[in-house]
Amino acid sequence: MDNHYKQIELKEIQDISFSILKEVAEFCDENDIRYFLCGGTLLGSIRHKGFIPWDSDIDITMPRPDYSRFELLYSKKGKYRCTSLNVNSNNCYFSIARISNEGTELIDLNLPHAPRIGIHIDIFPIDGLNDDLKKATRFLNKQRFYLMLINNSLKPIFHKRKKLVRTVFAPFVSILSRIIITKNVMYAMLRKIEQDAQQCCYATSKYVTRTGSKYKFWLPHEIFRESVEVEFNGEFFKAPVGYHEYLTTLYGAYMNLPPEKDQKPSQLKAYWIKG
């Protein structure tokens, strides 16, 4: 805590994240890199014209060929710090890229043992899937299992879950995960996810998925063939042309607000850090 000098509240986290999004979107447009708003950011854009009021996350996604170009170009020319398996990987515990403000530090209270980086946006690669959806499902199940083990190794040992049985067994899973998931093992698992994700050619695949996501889903490639402009915080960004099918797959009746008990911010703390 010695390097923290001021806590950052939700509205300011949103403002910092939005500044990163604007810069990344401009960079992508200048370099002919395809991107789309996704996840809760796309949901917020369509339902709220901006952030989901209790949320501060910003997620975008890129077809794998564009994602690979972005990593290389942005790490050399971008304004903010890029962290991924292939760039500045020392603090990487995820199979996506994160673009962060280095003057800040973000602490996820659900993952207290995770390496810390600044307030950031997440960038997910979109990868092709095997046309045989049984084989595609096996890949998605393996990816989720690897990511679950990694996350459990970073969680507190005693962590309340929604279901009693999970609360009882969670400490044993966390301890076992910490024993198994050394840093080298974690990187090997993340590399395996990335390697397996690129087995099918994105351009010719009938189905695609968002690699590195906690959601297990596949979508018709046509959803991402083109983009449309959508409003977010008074500015316009790219969304997949099939955003309705995408959001319905993830959230169901996505224009309906969740129950009030679920309208809670993520368990995050953010700070400005001393130079």
C-alpha cells in the first residue's frame, strides 16, 4: 500500500477506462484493425448508451488475425501498456490482452493473489471453431477447466460461494490449485489455450468463439462479418452486425434489467500510484 496515494472511485474508474477505449479504437481505425465492443460493454451500449451503471469493465474483441497485428503494433506505438502472453507477459495470468494505465493499480478482491496491473480494458481474440460442434465443445470445456484452475489458484482460500456445497469444498480446491498451478504451469496452460484456439482458420470457420471468456458459447461467423456503429458515452464505436443474436446468446432478454440484488459493482479497488 506504500505506493498508493489516492483511491479511485467507480465514476473515475469508468472515465479512465473510457479514455483507454477511445485511444485504442482510434489506433485500430488508423491501422485498419477490426474490433467490436463485446460482453457487458456492448450490452451497456445497446441498453444504456454507455456503461452499465454499476459496472466499470470495458471489453472489446478482435478477429485473431487483427488481434495478433494489434499486439505487435500497439506494444510499439500505443499510448498505454499492453500486457498479454506475447507482450509484457510477466504479469499475465490470462489468455487475452489488457491495455492499462500505468499510473494506476487495480485490485480484484476476488483474486487477491493475482499479479496487479493498472485500470484497463480487456481485448479478447475471436477464433474459429471446428465445424463439428462436439469437437468444438471439447475445446471450450478444456479452456474453461484450465481457466477455472488458474482462477482458483489466485482466489482466497476461504471464499464464500453462492452455493453451500461450493463454499465447503472451495478451500480444498484453492489449496490444490495453488499446489498444482505454479507460474510455469500457468503459462504452459495459457499457451496451450492459445495454441488450440488457433487450430481452425478464422476466415473459413462456420462458427467462432471469444477465446479467454468465462462463457462457453459458439456463434455463427456471420455475426462478425461486418460492423455497425453504436453509441457509448456520447461517442460511436464498432459493434458486430449481428449484435442482437450475440447479446441474446449471452444474456437472453438483454434489454431487461437484472434483479436489484444483482445490480452490484465488481469487488474492485483502484488507486493512483506514486510516480
